[in-house]
Amino acid sequence: MYVQVLTFLNEEKMNKVTVFAPATVANVNCGFDTLGFALEGVGDEMTLIKVPEKTITITSIDGADLPLETEKNVAGVAGLAMLNHLKLDYGFTITIKKGIPIGSGIGGSAASAAAAVFAINQFIDQPLSLQQLAVFGMKGETVASGSEHADNVAPSLFGGFTLIPGYNPFEVIALPVPSELFVAIIHPHIEIKTKEAREILPKEVPLKKAIEQSGNLAGFVSALYTDNYALLSRSCKDVLVAPHRKQLIPHFDTAKNMALNNGALAFGISGSGPSLFSLCRGELKAKEIAEKLKILYQNNNLEVDTIVSKVSEHGARVL
Amino acid sequence: MYVQVLTFLNEEKMNKVTVFAPATVANVNCGFDTLGFALEGVGDEMTLIKVPEKTITITSIDGADLPLETEKNVAGVAGLAMLNHLKLDYGFTITIKKGIPIGSGIGGSAASAAAAVFAINQFIDQPLSLQQLAVFGMKGETVASGSEHADNVAPSLFGGFTLIPGYNPFEVIALPVPSELFVAIIHPHIEIKTKEAREILPKEVPLKKAIEQSGNLAGFVSALYTDNYALLSRSCKDVLVAPHRKQLIPHFDTAKNMALNNGALAFGISGSGPSLFSLCRGELKAKEIAEKLKILYQNNNLEVDTIVSKVSEHGARVL
């Protein structure tokens, strides 16, 4: 009897859900392809309505020029993968409000994928774990980047910092977030193709550099557990990837020096760019760094926009 | 007046000190050149007596055939480096009881270096930090291996797990130790030269493997902070170094399979070998694994000895 009432309530409630999934910064210098974190308040909003047809129809996308065809849309592909796996006898229509500029490098496609699977999870009787959701979210990412990776999807679902130690078996570890950690994002209006950013990387790296990067990531993880901002700053370095990718981003070294000399804890490329992130202790410092970098780029006749955000403990959520 | 009394007591007490520094396991699979941990009870004992001559004289070494000449002895070199840096107007005679077999790969030279600098630190008015001591300890290591490294010296001084995220600046991070973590060490009586073990490694490694190893080390560090034995086990893998070095150790794969199939959390080469370590949850499991591996090697006509020890939170100490 009790169970029936619950089921009834569940069915009543669950014809429509609106969710939010945040923008994210992947790589974070020391954690190429493994580390990421979530922003606060910036992200994609998505409304799903349950329909009898066992498929997904994207009815509208606000805020970005993206394909409505289910198979060409990250939310559609991620949602379909989950739908098919669960063998649901219903489907959804989806409306999307993109809050993340396309191609900005702060996990726009991952947020849409995360939102879709997180929303579907609200409808089913035995919800999947966030880690299971990340697996379907990754399927969506293939549309955007051609390969399955979860370093944006995971923090968009989990919030906070996430570490993916490996894909075989696939695992997501939620790491603690120092409470005063903010980020200044600067998004220069240039285009970097993820594919190009991948191809610029060497297939082989010096063992010494590999060990150095590994020590940095381990130090960074320790810093998160111990609220050690000084160690966080010393560890958040990139000796493997940024040295190759920085040529894709105008004024990278100047911006880096400006951020670090003015008190940012760390500076680097968000994902494969073009956005740049500066981790800062406190919101004021993050605002100052964002403003300084904005002026730097404007003085060089490059349009930018900026985001200042707490490194958020919160991932995807129902609105 | 109070200060004078203290100084007086200090001088009285400090004509002689006996210290102990533990054996250690470096690399620990996922942390090549960065990670190490200390054993309990197995290590070197050293007695220093203050003398007016501003030098170090090694008067006897029990338990191993090692050079007495100060400049050829790790304890001598480490101690001299500290003596000269501090510009002390006195010196020491040293007697050493080696509790660690030479060339076994569990940090024998590092324990002697650590003991020497830790002992000297007891005599001086403003003792150095353990991290500062590690810098002088490293000087001793050059005698044994030809290069300055601290992945054995650091855990021998600090105890527990230590991480060295980098040498520039040099930094040691003390990591927490899960309370049920034990290690079974098996020491096959073969010789591996550290130099040879270094030369067998490639100068370059695939970026993919570097990222995988890095994710493993980060996962391992997270596991230590969260007492997560399952994650510890999944992360404690070596895709960079052991695949090259295992050819130096007879029956490596058989021993590894035996350890892991019988419930060891992790199995690998201690430092550059020939000792092999198996991390285990609980002392009973560690004893079982040690016994099984011993029989395996004996059946293959190779002499071995074994140690079963808690992963110790305690580093160098005054006896």
C-alpha cells in the first residue's frame, strides 16, 4: 500500500523536470585528461518532458546554434545511450537553454550531456549512481570531440574537483574543495578545435617530465585534502601539455605572468582552450585577476569575456 | 637563569646519542622517484659521540661490509655535509649497527644517511626540520647511487608515506597511513645495480602511459587520505617502470600473480629491487603472502629472506 502511494506520487511528479548542469574546467594544469572542477551558476538548463515514444526529440535550443537532430546533439546522444541501456518504454522531449558559449573550453558539451543523463535519472525507479551517469555522459562527448572522455562530464555531474584515475575500470573520485577557492575565467574570442589541440601534443614525453607532472598532480590532490593553498599553488603546474598548446593562445605567457605576479595561485588553459583559468584564494582576488587579464586582451584588440566563480561543490541539480 | 639551566642540561645530555632509522620502500609502483614508506622495527642503529675534532670518524660497522672512510660512507658523507653547512665547532665518532642487508633495495643506504643527520640534529641548539635534514641525507645517497634522490631518505626520516612532488623547490609531504596497512617484503638473494636498473628505463614514455601513471598516483594519494583500501589497490600499479625492470627479477610475474591472486592489495619492486613488496590489509594476510612467496622462490632454488611489517608512522628516532 505504502509502495503504491510512493509510485503514484513518483509518476505524478515525474512528467517534467528541469535541471541545471554547471560549466567545468578540465585538465587544471597538472591533471591532463584526469582532473576537472565545476563552476557555480554558469551552465546549461534543460527541461525534459516524458512522452510515450521511445525516443528523444530536441524541440528547441536557446543561446547557441547547435543541431536539433538527436544523433548530432550531445544531449541527444547521451540521453539515447541511457534510454537504450535502460530499455525504457517511454522517451523525452528536450528543450535546452545553453548558458555556456560554444567552443569556449569550459565544458559546454559536457554540461549538456550531464544535464540530459541527470534529468533522465529523475524519472527512473532505480536511479543510477553519478559514476554510472558519467559513462552515458561520455557517449555524448564523442559527438563534440570524437573520443569518449569524462574530465568535463564528471565534475559537471559530481561538482567540486573530480579525479578520473583511469578508464579501465572507469572510476570517478570526488575530491574536497578548499572553501576559499575561486576561479577567474577569461575567454578570448578565438577558435581552437579540440582535434587540433590534441594533434599538437607529442605521442611520447620525457620520463623525467612525466614523473614531474605526476608529482605535481599528487601534490595537488594532497593540497585539496589539507586546505593547503601554498602547496596547491606550487603543484598546479603543467610541464607536459601547456608548453605545446600555448602557441594556440595569443599572449599566453604575458597573461600567465600577469596572473601569477598579481597573486593568482595558478594559471593555465581550461581544457583544450581557448579559455584560460586562474585559481585564486578569495573572490576579490579572482575579480582583480579577471579585470587585469581582460584589459590585457582588450589592449591587444582581442575580444574576451570573463567569469568569476567559486569552485563549486555542487554538480548537476534539479531546479 | 632558566635558559642557562636548559643549556647546561642540553650539554650534559648531549655527548652521546643513539638513534634508529627505518628501512623503506621507494617508488611503491605508482610513485617512481616520488613516493616511499617506512617499515617498523627494521633499520639501522647508530651511536654518535661528540668529539672536539671538527670531523666525522666512523669507528665500527656491525652487520655489513661497508667502508669506514668517511667520504666513502653514506653516513659519513651526509653527516659531513651537515657539519660543514652548520659550521659546527665539534665533530663526531660514529658506530653503526646495520639492520638492513646491503643491496636489498629497502633503503639501506638511506637509513644510514637519515640516522646520521637525525642524530647530529639532536646536538644542535636550533634543530633543523625533517625536510632540511632530508636535503643533507640526499648528499649521502650520492655515494650509494651516484645521484641525489630522497625517495628513501624522506620516509626514513618522516615515517609513514612521503611524497616528493618535486626537487625544485625540494619538498616532502607527509601522507596519512591507513591503520591496517602491512607489507610483506621478499628479498631474493640476487644483485641488481641501481645504475643498471636506471639504464634499463627508456628516456621517453608514451604520453598515454604517463597520464595513466599520474592518475594512479593521484588515486593512491586520495586512497591514503580516505582509508580506501579498494582504491589503494586499484591505484597501486606501475605502467612506466616495472614493465622494464621486471626482467631483472626472476619469476617476477609468477610472484606477482601469486600475491595478487591471494589477496595482496598491491605487488611490485621495492626501489630498484631486488626486494619485492606486497601491500596487504592486516598482518595475517601479509604473513600468508610472505610465506607463499618464500616457498615459490625456494622451489625455484633461489634463497630469499622475508620481512613482514606494519607500514610505520614512525621515522627516525632517538633510542
